[in-house]
Amino acid sequence: MSNTTPVSSTPDPAKLTPEAVIAQLRTIQSQIDDVAPLSKQQSKLLKQRVRRQPKPIVEASINVIGVLDNVSQAIGQPLDEVRQMQDDSLRWDAVADEARAFLKNIEGANLIRHQRLALIGMQAYQIGTQLAKDPDKAVLVAHVEEVKRLKGVSRRKKTKQAPQTPSPAPASPAPASPAPAPALAHETSTEPKA
């Protein structure tokens, strides 16, 4: 009797591949009516405008619509449609929060993958460096040398990209005594000179 479980080479059907996630995200996006990509400038401008009108003020202002039909007619928006827009806004806020959390989780998981790959690569390089010293394993030498070359290039790029702090300008020496006031070209005083 064996205590090992068989390892399946086929992926779990419940787990999605990155390509399947992208396809599903695009499908979901195509099914949403009000998807409006904004430039950074447009987004910034709209956020500034929204900040000027806090939610309690907006809600109290919307209540004005329900007081008289004249207000609703003047702005061209029936109260029930405005209330529906308000409800939709709250529900889409929840969707945006969930999407941000989803993205944060995906980025975190991928950062862990990058870290694991870096660790595996570092271990492979270190082991390869040791094995390449054996003449029987000379096939590794070219690969180890390529990694060394790439590491050197990477270091050079980092030093070039590092911002160089400007050296402070030498301070000019302060005068020992106050400078004499410049003489006027001609004096208009009628008093005798001492």
C-alpha cells in the first residue's frame, strides 16, 4: 500500500489560467453599459469637482427635487431617476472596491512568483558556478559567464540611473568688515566738509 497521492499533470479545471481571466474580464467589461475610460487629467478634474460637493450636501440637494415638481422640471431629471442613479453609484462603488482588492491580490501573488523565480535563479547560478569549475561540466561555463555579463550590465545601468546629487556650491567668504557705502557722484550739501 502506497501513501503517495498520484500527481496529475492536467490543471485543476476550477483554476483559471491568466489568459482565461483576461478573457473573462473583457467579457464582463463588454457587458457593462457605463464603462468610461478617462485620461489621468480627466480623472483628476472630475475628482476635484466631486470633492467640492461632499456626499451629505449632494444628498440634501437631491432631496430638494422631491419638494416641488417645479425643481424636477427645471433640471429635467425626475426624482425617481435621480434616486436610481444615486443607488447605482453606491453599488458601483462596492464593485470598484472589490475590483481594487482583486487587483491587489493578483499583484501580490505575482510579486511572490517573481521573488520565487529570483531565488531559484540565484540558486541555479550559484550551483552552476560551483559545478562549472569541474572540467567534466564545462558546458555550464558559457551560461555562467552570460549571467555574470548580464549582472554587470544591470549594475552599470543602475549606477547611471541613480540621480546624482549636485555638489553644493562653495560659499563665498563673508567680508570681514562692512563694505564702505559708495560715494555719490556729487554732493549737494552746502555744509562745509570736515
